[in-house]
Amino acid sequence: MTNKNLFKLTFLNHGKVYELYSRSVSSSNLWGFLEVRELVFEEGDGLVIDPTEEKLRDEFDLTQVLHLPIQSVLKVEEVKKRGQAVIRDRKSGEKVTPFPISPDSRKKS
């Protein structure tokens, strides 16, 4: 039986806001934690690869169960379809690019 539920998790991690998708979310046996299983990432061999999603896939690739402290969880939503997994800046809410940007490209005179 395949689990059709899809959840969008928004949580804080190292000062950034992470948005991931999962098939299973429940209370953990560890007191004060949320248990997240079956992380869902974009599948396909398309030519365009989102570097943020690729970074998240690499970071959580070997994760079987993710135990998130309740205090770090901002929101859990049950959604109909999967969106883009992203990392956002906590203050501005802007998407964080996973690779460094040269200081010269930020300064526009």
C-alpha cells in the first residue's frame, strides 16, 4: 500500500528556514520531537537542476527518520502536490543560494 499523504514541513535549522516534503509526520517516541519519514525530493533527469534542492537531497540523502525538535517546527501542512524544497533566510525570507556569490556581484554602484 502506498501512502498518498504529502506534508510540507517548514522548520528552522542553523539559522535558516528549511521547507521539505514528506510522506509521514507523527509524534516521535523521543519526548519533544516530531518524527518525519519518507522525505520526497524532485525526481527526474531534467537538464535544469535546482542547486538548492540538490543540496537538500545531498544533506538528507541517507536520512531514514528525521527527528525535529518541536521548538524548531514553524508549520506542517498537508498538501495536494509537491512544490520546490527550499532553504530561506530567516529574516528576509529570500531563497538562499547554496553556492557562494562573489562580493563583487552584490555591489552595484
